[in-house]
Amino acid sequence: MRQFLTFIKKEFSHVLRDRKTLLILFGLPVVQIIIFGFALSNEVKNAKIVVVDYAKDDVSRQIMNKIEASRYFELEKRSLAHHEVEAGFKEGQIKLAVVFPANFGADLLHFNRAQLQVIADASDPNLANTLTNYLSTIVMDYQLALNENQAVPLQIGTEVRMLYNPQLKGAHNFVPGVMALVLMLVCVMMTSISIVREKELGTMEILLVSPFKPVLVILSKAVPYLILSLVNVASILLLSVFVLDLPVKGSVLLLFAESTLFIITSLSLGLLISVRAQTQQTAMLISMMGMLLPTLLFSGFMFPIENMPKVLQYISNAVPAKWYYIIVKSIMIKGLSLSAIWKETLILFGITMFFLMVSLKNFKIRLA
């Protein structure tokens, strides 16, 4: 028994001396609880909406105040024209718009019925459904409060219009998300083990004494995966068009150009991991766990980024998949041109240059 306790004490000593093991044992649960408790929620909060008020009466103002007081919505502007609302949807600045027609309050009080219009960005059908349900509930609560002292009940109808995806097909949301996820994982994982494999097989010495410059060695590792990933993009688009009935509304050439940029971004990150890692197992683990969770959590594909705390929203800006996801939805679903996505394109380009420069700087031309 004493020997058994001695071995237990020895194992405790090994664990307590290993900082990496302690980090996994105690740090990982804390991080997961914080992320899953605060960041990941299907409940929508602080969604940006606008109000087009042609009525400008007491009833419309009271409904607007109830909307603004709700924690589900963040009122951007109160008075816009229809063409400004459309521009806001295209740029992704707003998720919902409420339109009060002229004489809204007068129709409600004199004819006991009035109609308002709700316009939602249905490129994410789940989000659009949730927001319209929240808004309808707020309007219904206001209607019930009005009818407490009314002999004849007043009725406020809501006409819902879904932009970009009137049939509320799920493919409009998951195809761009799957494209970002597949390209990120495949490119990073495949390239992350390329240079490490040369080190483990002992062939890196041959490459280093060859006339090739280090930059050419790195680029030669990335080019095959770039071509194969473009084939992946083509196959995903063909399946989405002919199987899922999701046509590309924008420029296919622009979509391929943006996909090429994102592939290069992912390859650059994979090369950086490959340069820094010492074994293929380590590189594989970093690329899988280090890229899968950020892509799922912070790209906006599965969980709305607006729901997350400000700190995590800032962190999401460093995830390349977030910007590519926005780009693909803008081109495929909304049919927008480069003028609408130049900001996201510039950010992806900057991230790519950063990864490439760090990879080249950390590439060792000597093994010892």
C-alpha cells in the first residue's frame, strides 16, 4: 500500500511540474465555460434595426419607444427613405426594418385597424424568423395594452417581407458557412504538416542545400493545395446550384477571386503553423483544434456575433473565416459587387500578408 501511495505521489509531482498539463486540466474548462456561457447563445440580442416612419404620430412613436426599450433590438435610425433601407441591408449594417405607412395612427383609431411592414434580411433564415417573431410580440403587447379600455378591439397587422431568401431555405446560410469551414480546415491542416514532414523524414536538409530560396520552398508547398482547394470551391458551387437550387446571384469570377484570396490566407496560416511546429502530430492538433473552434464560434455561421460580449466581438475580427463568410453571402445571396465588399477584401489581404511575413521570418535555413 505504501508503494502504491508513493507512485501516486510521484504522478502528482509529474503533473504539477508540467505547466502544459495544468493548463489543459484547469485552463480549458474555464475557457469553455466562459465561451459557452457568455458567447454561444441562440437567443438574439442587440440586433440592429431601422424605422421608416411616414406616419410621425403618437402611435408610431409609442411603438418605436417599445422597440427601442427592448433588449432584442438596437435602433440605428428612426427616419430613412426606402432606398436607404435597401442600401443598409446590402451593406449588412441592419438586420430588420420597420415601416409605418402614412396615417398609421389615424387608421388605427378611426378604422380600428392599421398595417405596418416588417422587412428582414433572410440570408440567415433562422435569424430573420427570430427577429420578426420578437417584433410581432412587441406589437402584440402594445395592441393588448391599447385594448384594455376599448369597447371595439384595435388590430395592428404586420406584413412581413423576407429579402434575398423569401422561401427561407437553410442552404442560403449553411453553404457560405460550409465553404469557409471546409477551405479553412483543409488548407490549414494540409499545409501545416508539409514542412514538418520534411523535417521528420530528414529531407529538409536536401531542400536547404539546394539552390532554392526559402521563399520558393514555402511557396512550392502551398501551390498544389491552392489548386486543389479551387477544385473544392467549384464542386461546392456546382452542388449548391444544381442540387440545392441555390444560384450565385453575383459575379462567379469575383467569387472565385475572393475564394482564392481566402485560400491563400488559410495556406499562409498553415505554413506558419508548419514552420513553428516540431512534429506532424503537434501541427495536426494545432490546425484542427486551433482552427475548428474559432471558425465555428466566431465566423457568424452558427452563432450571431452581435450576441457576444464586446471582447469576443473584437476577437472575432482576427478570424479570417468571418470576413470570407460575409463576402460569400454578399456575392452569392445578395448579388453585390466588389464596391460593397472592398473592406472585407482588404482585411483578408492584410491578414494574408501578415501570416506570410511571419512565416518567412520564422523559416529556419539551418536545422541546428
